[in-house]
Amino acid sequence: MYADQISHLAHLNAHDMTMVVVSRAPQENIDRFRARMGWDFPWCTTTDSFSEDFGVGEWHGPNAFLRDGDRVFAPTS
């Protein structure tokens, strides 16, 4: 349901921003599901502790990151 509410990213991209979904699912499963649902936003697979590191756990949770050149700044708790 959450992903169905994501509109075209052109407005974010125009402000040098984007949105990416991160999931534990294997990329092959994600690609099939994205194709079936018609979603074209970036969706990555994580195989490490990314979700736990940013307080997501078993459910979804939004986070924002700032990139300055090659440096990425993560949210702090």
C-alpha cells in the first residue's frame, strides 16, 4: 500500500533529491513484483544490518540521508 502512494519522482529530482526503497527481499523477487505493479522507482536489496541500523526493524520506516559529493550523512537518533 505504501509503495502505491509514491507518485512520479520528477518533482523531487528537480530539487536534486530522490527516493529509494530498500528491502531485504532478493532483487529477482523485487524486479518481478515491480514489473507486475508498474512501479519504476529505485528499489535496492540490503543484505546487512541497514534496516536495524536505522530503526526500521520488521516494518517500513522512512529515513532521509544527505549527500555532499562523496560523503553521506545519516539520520541520528
